[in-house]
Amino acid sequence: MNTSQKLLWNIYAGLVGAATTVLAAKAVNAAWELATGDAPPEPNDPDVPLRRALTWAIASGIGIGLSQLLVNRFAADQWTKVMGTPAPSFNKTTLKI
């Protein structure tokens, strides 16, 4: 894979990822309001009970993470269909302890 394709992939994946994050955050906020009837809490506010802050953090993390996973897989599949080559892999981070 040449450098221009890698650059194009990084731009494509970045734009799709950014749009997904914004839309997923709005969807998670709307789902929270629908489920609880209240606006999402500000988890860093000391007046918000810890249980509620943790519930919000977990719910928003799962919602946004899941949407990014699905959209990244979709984007890679579309890249393969259009370009005829597998999408360049994302930079993999390894942790050695």
C-alpha cells in the first residue's frame, strides 16, 4: 500500500470517526433522557451521586465505543469494496509490562 492510500485512509477514517462520535454522543444523551426522564448528569460534579455518575460514564462509554467499533468495521469494508485492497490497519498499540 502506498503512502497516498495510507494518507487517504487516515483522512477517511478520521472524518468518519469524528462524525460517529458526535452522533453517538447525541444518541446516548437522548437515550438517557428517554430512559430516566432527566438530562444526563455531569459526572465531575461533586453534587451528583457517585452511583449516577458511574452509571452515566459506563452507559456513555459503551454506547460511543460500540458505535465507533461498528462504524470503523463498516468503513474498512467500504474501503475494501471501493479500493480493491484491504484497509490499512490502524496503528496498533502494544503494552509490555
